[in-house]
Amino acid sequence: MEYIIRKPEIEDAEQIIEHKEIVTEAYPDTLATPMEDRGLPLDKQENNITSLTKEDLGLVVEVDGRIVGILNLRQNPRKKFEHVCQFGVSLQPQYAGHGIGTELIDRAIRHAEESTVLEKIVLDVFSNNEGAIRFYERLGFVQEGRQKDQVKLRDGYTDLIQMAKFVK
């Protein structure tokens, strides 16, 4: 499968919104996105693209001219926490299992390693998403915390797990 990983451009905003709608529908019990809450206005998505700082990283995965995956890594803006960044990643189901997610996260890790400020990458994952937890552990992330019944699903609750990886 041929794909391109690149930084997002303002012109990608509509396709990124479409991607978020697709993954929100595909993963209703293992992924939280702004789409399920209130949608995402085009101007807000455009701002998400243009507001990336030097320490942030945005990536899109493109297949045949369509965006099928994204990764956003954002530095914590508060002074005492500026060494920490958090990321979220999503990939449409038919593109999972081809190494694309691994490549996205490897690029995020390299970005943090090359930063003079960033030292720690954190993420949140639903406890019912066991495949994702194993995937992150294979990439060197460890579980640091758990919030019981933090996520309300259609038919119950699941815990929210905090995972982290130190890059320095």
C-alpha cells in the first residue's frame, strides 16, 4: 500500500474533519473525538493546523489523495509542564495493520527526542482498547495512571489509562 505522511496544510481542514467523522463512527467505544460532542467547525480545524508551534507536530496520512490518518502532538503550554507533550492518533480501519500507525508514532517520538524542551510524551487510552494498549507498550510507553469509570459508553463505563514515555 502506498501512502504519504506529511504535515497538514490549511487546505486539508475539510478532509481532516471528514476523517474524524469516519473514525468516530468506526470506533465509538474506544475513541473520543470532538466530532461526537459538537462537531468541529471548519475554522476551528483550520486553527488547529495553523496554531502548531515549534514543539508541536501535526501529521496526516494520505492515500490516493485522501486523508486516512492523523497524528497531533501538542506541548503543554504551562511553564512547569512545558517538557511534556501529549498526542492523539487515529487511522481509518482499513489502513490499520500496515505499519502506518507505528510510523506515525515513531515520527512523534523522534520529534520529541530532537526537541531541546520536550522530555516526556503522554497519551490517554480507553482500558477496553487492549490492542492499542499492547501497541503502545511495544513502542515503549508504560502505564502511569488509571481513572476508574472515566469514560461513559453506550452500555456502561470504561477506565481511562494514562501512558507515558520519557525521551530524555
